Amino acid sequence: MASGCSSNALQAIAGAGAAPEAPVKLKLYSFWRSSCSQRVRIALNLKGLEYEYKPVNLLANEQSDPEFERLNPIKYAPALVDGDTVIADSFAILMYLEDMYPQHPLLPQDPQNRALNIQIASIVSSSIQPLQNYPVLNFIEEKLDSNEAIKWTQHHINRGFTALEKLLKGCNTTYATGNEIQLADIFLEPQIYGGIKRFGIDMSIYPVLARLHEAYMEHPAFLAEE
Ligand SMILES: N[C@@H](CCC(=O)N[C@@H](CS)C(=O)NCC(=O)O)C(=O)O
């Protein structure tokens, strides 16, 4: 996955409504394979925001470095620094970006559609991703074995994907909740991508999610990520 893209490319992704080019001030502490970090990188791409990329190698335990722990005491990627403001947790970062940088809104005005976006984001962020996080998998591998860890992960991803597929049944828009990329999509794609590439999830049983994955693969905000 790329760690960022040029400001010209970002402006092109954000489209005509993008804010005028501002001096670099955002810093994103991120790990390339972290789905939570990918959420933020996609939103930054969509909003056409330039940022300094600060890699945190989770496989080398850099999240435990004191410098990073000061930014995020729970020692998870990502964390965003905007001037004097530090925000850790992808959901909080996305809501902050939405408030501060309103170009390419991530949430629709319509209350039902807004709630659906938040519900989908919440299923991914509360009921799927935490159950496939390294500390959880490492614990299972230590206590049981690696076969149990992969079975555990696949079970919880399939449980979440089954719910998401039901929720999106009949979805006939380009993306999950409309014809623009919104919050739901930003949570869905990194989870689907990781499900396929890391955890071998069979997407043929999730036709709506599989169709959305194809659509994301065509969109420049996601392409900049792969
Ligand atoms: N709720 C947090 C969860 C963050 C999280 O779990 N990040 C993972 C990577 S996606 C991580 O840093 N794991 C720590 C580790 O692997 O030790 C968020 O959305 O930012």
C-alpha cells in the first residue's frame, strides 16, 4: 500500500469542492497494513488533504515506543496530529476531519442514511476488527495454536460480513449508501480487503460486498491505498 500521494493527485480526487492548497500541517502515524490506518488515509485522500506520513511498524512493536505511546496511550495505530491537536482512534479522527475539513462530506444529511453509515462503521469497528487485532491473535496463538487463531478470525469476520450483507441486501447504488463514497465505504473496504488478502475469506457468499469491493478498486481514493 502506498503511504500517500502527491498534493496534485489529492486535489484531483477531492474534486472541484476541495479547499485551496494549505501548508502541510497534518501528521498521520500509520501502519501500511492496518485497516484502521487505511480508513484515515482514504478519508484524507477523499478530502484532498496533504499530510506527513509517520510510519509505525506494528510488526516491530513501534507502537510501544514512548514517543508513540504519548500520542496514543493504548498503543494502537493510527494517530493524527493537526497542529496542537492529537487524536487517536480512526473513528474519532474521521469525525474530526469531517468537522474541520468539510470538503467531500463523509456523512449524509438524511437521518436514516446517516444512521445506516454509522451502523455499518460500528459493525466493522466494534464487532469485526477488534477480534482480528494482533494482540488478540497473538494471545490465541500462545494459548492454543495458530490454526485456532485463523479459525477464530474467519468465524468473526464471516459473522460480521453475514450481518453486513443482510443490511445491504438490495443495495443498488454504486457504493454502500449512495453514489458517493461515504463513511460506511471507508470502513467496509479495508475490512473486505484484509478479509480477502490476509484471512482468505470466500467473498462469493457475499455478492453485495463483493460487488462493492470491485467498485472501490476502481476509485482513485482507494487506488492510492493499494
Ligand atoms: N479503535 C481503534 C483500533 C485501533 C487498532 O486496533 N489498531 C490496530 C491496527 S488496525 C493496532 O494498532 N493494533 C496494535 C497491535 O497490533 O499491537 C481505531 O479505530 O483506531
